[in-house]
Amino acid sequence: MHLLLVPCFFRQAHRGPSYIKHRNALQLATASLVVSSALTDPACAQDIVVNNGQTAVFVASRTLNSVTNNGGVVSVAAAGVTLNTNFVQQGGTTRIAAGGTLSDSDGVVAVSGGELQNNGGGTISSAVSISGGTLTASGGTFGGNVTISGAGTLNLDSSAIVGTTTMTGGNIDVNNGSTLQTDLVQSGGTTTIKSGGTLTDSGGTTLSGGVIENSGTITNAVALTGGTLTNTTGGTVNGLTTVQSGTLNASGGTFVGGVTAQGGTVNITTSQTLDLTNNGSVININTGVNLTDDLVNNSGTLNIAGTLTGNLTNSATVYVAGTITGNVINNSSLIFNRSDAPTYGGAISGTGSLTKSGAGTLTLTGSSTHTGGTVISAGTLQIGDGGTSGNIGGDISNSAALVFNRADALTYGGAISGTGSLTKSGAGTLTLTGSSTHTGGTVISAGTLQIGDGGTSGSIVGDISNSAALVFNRSDALTYGGAISGTGSLTKSGAGTLTLTGSSTHTGGTVISAGTLQIGDGGTSGSIGGDITNNADLIFNRSDALTYGSVISGSGSLTKSGAGTLTLTEVNTHTGGTTVSAGKLVVNGSIGAITLNGGTLGGSGTVGGFTARSGSKIAPGNSIGTLNVAGNAMFDSGSAYEVEVDSAGNADRIVATGGVNIDSDATVNILAENGTDDGSGFAPSTTYTIITAGTAVTGKFGTVTDNFAFLDAALGYDDPKAVTLTLTRNASSFASVGKTANQRAVANAVSSGATGNRVFDAVVGLSADGARAAFDSLSGEIHASLPSLFLNDSARLRDTVTSRIHDAFAGFSEVPEIAFNGPVGPRGPGLGTGSGFNLTTWGSAYGAYGKLDGDGNAATLSRSTGGALVGLEATAWPQARFGLLAGLGQSQASVSARASSADANSYTLGAYGGVRLSDLGLTFGAAYCWHDVTSERAVAAGGLKDTLTADYWSRTAQVFGEASYALETPWLQVSPFAGLALLHQQTDAFQEQGSAALALTGDGSSQLLGSSTLGLRMSKTLATTDSVSVALTGAFGWRHAIGDLTPDQRMALSGLDPFTVQGVPLDRDTALVEAGLALTITDRTTLGLSYQGAFGENASDQGANARVNIRF
């Protein structure tokens, strides 16, 4: 290398460096330039550019316009040397030696590439802007501020003092053993403080963007308004760290001044001790991290996935997916979200809420007194771990599972709501004094669950599965409607009344130690299982039947209230007495003495005596039976003894080992018991023993009543230890109880019999209502009603024939049939315009249902029918047609009030004709119909019962005629008509099959009836072509019946006089309606479909008819 000393840059030496003067600038091309003397020529104070591979060394102070390092080496090489210029570092290396000074005449040293080195003792007296390249501070001094942007780097190898460092990009590296003392304002880029490095900022460091990674020391406060500060292992922040925005990563370093988080995010990624206050940030304690210190969460969110060892004061939201070991003062929201089974032993206090989410089980063993309520949204919240610690305050909204597990006594006074379940485990007693309305059920797996503490609070709903002990302890009334199941016990303590309206099937027994246990609230629900030890009061209060099949013991009392029947089947040993105040108590086991203040005592068991007071009743047995009294029996004034008897000589009985005392105002009510009668009937003067006393019968019943229509009851006291009942035939006729003509007719027939006749004997012991039902059942009324059905159905054939003739003559009940190839007349295509002999076949299918209402004597007959008619007709001359018809039908009839039904298959033959005289039409015909009848009746008279059948023939004959007149209007075709018919109905004699005593023999019968009809037919053609026509059709009319409308039938029972019953009558006047659609589809085929209805005062009939006509 050649060193060339030149006094002026515009002079060239012999063989030294080469240079190029260009526009007052010196641009080195080769070798090196050493400036060692003053440049006095003003023309020399210009610009220097140092290119790649070249060197400019300043060994004397100089002032130049500009120096640009564009890839070479620039050196302020000696102490006391000052380079005053507009300095630009674009590449290469610039060194400022100890004692040297770089002063930028523009005030800012611009570094955009290469490296500017401010070595120990060197000085950059101006500001520095680093947009690229590197500024290395190795102990020098900075007289101005430093700005770092783009890809620029400030690298500290030793200590440096900078007024303000503004960083929008690039990097700051504070290396081991170096210190950067500056007011750092960073909005971008990365500041790395390596282990052993120090950042000192007397005014506090502000980070609004970019990254600070600290493994060394920050001696001052740090304010994050953006960006990321990561304090890693070995890093220390001595001042207060404030997070307003951005992210703080606490990754193992130390925050001596603590952290106040007001926004942004704080991630604690390494276990450490940290004084942390959250005033609005999201704080994350990561999985596996143990944060040791007290934490204040005033606002924002705290997510604990690791462990918080210390106390927590919370006024915001805390999500715990990890562990907290200290206490929590919670004035906002604390959430535990774990999938495993953590235990939290700290105390939770404050006004905030606790939420248990996640699939795992959270066990609380500390004292949780927070008042903001608890929400269980998933998994299980367990209070206690089986020891003596763990409680909770406030209400609980439970949508998953809640468990109390303590070995000692615990009282929970909050309300439990939601769809979740409650489990009581642990050996201790849990007392609930709040309102528990959860619907997910309750399980008692160990210890005791107690509802109430003897006061007026504490309740529970939903079913309880009890495998340990359940106690209700209230001083007032409480109703529990859930079901109690399991092997556990139930205890009723406290002075109040507990009402159970659910089904309690627990088998561990029930103890009533105080107050009242009531089963049912007067409705149809409430039951209990297992034995009951009753040392207070037990009440059964149901409106329906209930059987209790376990034992009642103890010193308490039993009360039967409610309108229903309570049946006891076991040996009951309670000594506090039994009271019946309403309904019926049936004792089929045994029980002590009973007092009846109303209600009924029955059964076939044993009672220790009874006192029946006014309004009460003794009704032994479970129908007919014996009530055993191990003591005395007393009938007070106004009481009643209800005795059931049957025709076999059986009767209710009271058998007492002591005495029977009867007040003269007591009553005996005698009832017929027909359920077990064998049909033999009551023998004359039948005598029954109804009371037997061990000592004596004292007193007599003042009144004897019975429900027999034809028997009288009398009591006997001949035996001083017994009371007997004698039934004898009275003077009342059977017909006297009949309310209808049919009932009286059958009654008179039955009364023609005598004792020994099975029907007579069956009826004589009946009540008035029972006798009337027997007479209706015996009457065979359906046989008398069937003629009305056949006569009513006969109108269907007449309607079909008259409509058919009307069609044939271009009438209007359907689209007129095209029977000839002649022209279309004024009424549409028709048969009446041609000539010659022609044949037409037609068919009509029908279906209908209806009923003939009863008249108060005969019962309603319901029926359905269906069938078909077919015909063949010929044209004798253009205005006359004659035809033959045949039909097949089936009808089903039922009289449900008489348990009777019948089927009839009907076969019909007939002939008809029609004549058209201009607009006047005449129709006439005759038909004969055979009905094959099969009937079935379920008959019951007292104890006699059987199903009877019959098979016989009935016939209907009719002749009929109709006149009609065709009229034309601009809108439709109408035809008024009038018709007459004469009908004759005949039924063959028959014999029912079945019980000989109940089967009827029927005589033949006949009925003659006339009928007239007036009406109007209408038709409207909608569309017509040469061979196709569509029309709407309709008709309405009035039918009037002439003659006897009520059929009758003479019949007889075996051994009794004949009787005549009347069937359901026909209506005198009936309204008729028809509506249909008709379609001509070819010149030889027509189709029709119509609705037909008939409505009278006592009958209705509705049906459908489908027709087809074919000419050939």
C-alpha cells in the first residue's frame, strides 16, 4: 500500500494513488488516502466518496462538504481528530478511534449499509439514523439521538450513552458486558438484551411495537403499548412493567418491580415468582408453569392452565384449567375448566361467581363463601374429599353433576337449580336449607341427606335414589313430589307435615320420629314402600285405590283420609290408634282398634275393635267376606252397616270376640252382590247371619234398607250373640220398575214365571236399575229393529231405477247417455231421439253408513251397507224402455246399548220401465229382496250370562212409480218429479241358539208401508264434444212415509209368556240431497259418481254411488 501525503485533493503526485476530480468531488479509485495536514484552499473543502476496497484515513481534523463510505474503509484515526462533514455510511466500515470525533454538518449521521464503529473513547457528536447496516458502540459517546429503522442495527459491545433511541424497525443488540443508557422509544424492530447486557432508561422504556427480548437487565420501568416484551431466564426488569397493549412473555426472568397489566396479553411460560396485578389484560399461566406469588385480577381475563401458588384476588374473569393453591378473593368470575380431577384447597370468598366447566371433577376442600353463585356447566363439582373440609356458599345452577362428600356434618343454605344431578357421598350429614329445584335427580350413596334443619326452609324436587339415609326435618308443611327409590331409609323428623306425592319404593324402611308423614295430597299420586316405624302421625290421603303391603309399627297413629280406598295387607302393630275420616280402609291383614269419623271400614282381616260414628260405614270383605274383630264393635248413632248378599246364600259378616253394641239410630243397608251369583236365584225366605258376638249383641238397628226391587229385608235378634237377615219376595211386580214399553213387556213375561225358573230367580234379587238393564238385555230388540233398516234401504233401488230411466231419456241426474247415433237434441245427447231396437247394460255400486236413533224405548241402531245393482234394458220404441235388474248387498247393524249386532246378505230381482211423452216422463217398477240375517246378542240378567245367535230370512217387496217433467232454462236443466211406493216387509220365525233359559223364540212378522216423494233434479253441462260430455248433477227432495212406522216382534223365553217388543221407528219425513259428476267418455259409455244423503228427525244416511252405462 502506498501512502501519499497531499496538501490538496486537486494535486496529483508522481506515482502514488490515482484520483479523479469530478465537479469538485474527489473519488478514490485506487490505493489509500491519508489526510494529514490542513486544507487551506477553499476549493479543496469539497466531497469525498470511498468506494469498495479503498481506504480514507483522517489523522487530522478536517471540515468537508461530505464524506460517503460506499464500500471502503473510513477511519477517524487519532485522538483529537474531528471529522466535520455530512457523513453518509452506505457500505464498508467506518471506525472512530479513541478520542476521535465524527460531527455531521447536517446534524444526522446516516447509516444505510456497512458498519459504523464508535470505539471506546470515540464520539459521534451528531444524531445517528440507522436505516440499514450496523452502528457498533464499543464504549464511545453519542452526542445526539439514535434512530433505527428498516434493516438497521445498533450493536453494543460495551457501554454507550444515547439521549433518545427511537426504533421503528431493525435491531438493537445489547451484548454481554455492555450497557445501553438511553431513553428507548420502540415501535418496531427487535431489541435483544443478552445475558450480561444492560438497558438503562431513566425515563422508562416505551414499547409500542416490535420486540424486546431480555436475558440481561432492564434497570428501569417498561411500558408496553404494543409489541412484545419477552423476559427470558436470566433476564431482570428492575422497574415496574406496565402492559397497556401488546404482549408480555414472562419466560423465566425476574420482574423486580412487578407487573401491572392494563391491556394486551401476559403469557407466563416458565415457573417463577411474579408480583402481578391485572387491570384489563388477558393473563395466561401456561401448562406446566407454577406462578408463585399473590395475584390481583381486577379486570380482564386470567387463564390458569398451570399452577397459581398464592392468593388470588379476582374482580374479573378467571379460567382455571390448571391449579390454584392459595385463596381466592373473587369479586367477578372464576372458572375452572379441566378434563381431569383437580383439587382446590383454598378459600374462595368475595361477591363473584364460580363456574365449573370441562369434563373433569373439581374437588373443593377449602371454605368457599363467595356470594355470586356457582354454575356447573360440565363435569362434576365436588364439595369435600371425604374428610371434614370443603364447603360452598351462594346458589348453585347445576347443569351437570354436584357432589357433597364430607365425613362430618355440613349445612348448605343456597338454592340448587338446573338440569343436573346431586349426589350425597361421604359418611357425614348434609343439610339443605335452601330451595333445591334441580331436575337431574338426587343420589344418596353414603351418609345422610337432610332436607331442612327443623325450621321452615329447605326443599328438594326430582327423584331420589337413596342407598343410605334421607331425612326431612321441617317445622312447617312441605310437599315432596319426587320418587324415592333404593335400599336406603327415610326419616321424618321435625314438627311439620311432610306430604309425599311421588312413588316411593325404597326398601330400607321409614321412621316417623316427629310431626306427620302424609302419603298423597288427596289426588291420585303418592305411595311408599317398605316398613314404617311410626312414633308420631301417619296419614294416607288419596282419592283413588292404594295398597300398602308392608308393616306399620311404633307408638304413633294412623289416619285414613281422602276419598280413595287404602288396603292394608300385613300385620300392623302400631299402638297409637287408627282413624278413618274419609274414603275406605280395607284391612286384609291385621290392625289395632279403629275409630271411624266418616268413611268406610272393609276387608277380610282382623281389627282390634272398632267404633263407627255418625256418617261412617262398616262394609266387610272385598265384596262378600268376613271382618274379624279382636275386641268390641260399636255402631254409634248415624252409622251404617253395609251388607252384600248373593243368591247362593252368602253374605257379609262381622265376627267379634267381644261384644257388639248397636245404637237404635244405626242403619243396615242390604245390597245385592251379583258378581259371583251362579244364577240359581234367591230362594224364598233366605236367611243370613250377618253379626256374631263373642259375648253379646246389645241394641238393634233402627233402619233396614235394601236395593232389591222385588225382595224385602228383615233383621232377627233371636240369638243374643247374633244378628240375622231374612230376604222375602215383596208385592212389587217386575213391570213396576220398567220405564219403557219394551222393559214392561219383558217384565210381564218374566213375572209369569215362578221360583225355580232361572230367569225369574235371576231377576228377583236385582235392584230396580239392575232389573231394567236385565229386561233390555233379554228383549231381543235388534230383531224388531232390523225391518226398519231393510225398509229404509229399499229406497236406494228406487232412486237407482228412476235415475237410470231419466238418463236414458236424456235426463239430468247424470250426463245423458248416448244410446243412439241420432242427432243431439236441445237437452244434450240422448236416447230418446233414435229408433229401432237397442240394448243397454248398466251397473251401479254403492256404499253408505248411517243410524236410526232410538226413541226412548228402542235403542239407536247404527249400520253400514254396500253392494251393487246391474241391469239390462231394451228400447221397445223410441219413447219407451223396459229392463230387468239384479242386486247383491251386505249390511252390518249394531245396537251397542243392547250388546247386539247383525249381518244381512241381501239378494234382489226386479223389473222396471219408462215412457217419455214429450217433456213428461213416467217411470215404474217392482222388486223383491231376500235378506239372509245372522244375529248375535250378549245377554246378562243377574248372574245369568250368555251369547246367543240366530239365523233366519227376511224379505222386502216393493212396487213404485214416478212422474217427472223436463224444463229448460238459460243456465241449467231442471226436472221436478213426484213418486209413490208401496212396501211390504216380512220376517220368518226364528230360534236363537245358546242358553236355553235366555234364548228367544221369535214369531214371523210383517209390516206394510207407503211412501211418497217430491223433488227436483238439476243438471249443468260443462263441456261437450261430438262424443264426450261432462256435467254437474244434483237433486233435492222430500220423502213422506205413510202407515205404521214402528216395527214390532213377538218373542218368548223358555217357560214364560210371550211378549212383544218394538224396534227403532222410521222417520215420517226425510230430506233428500244428491250431488254428482257425470262423464260421457264414448258414444256408447257413460260414467257417474254421486253423493247421496237422507236426513230425518231421528235418522241419517250418507253414501256414495258409482254408475256405468254401456250400449251395444
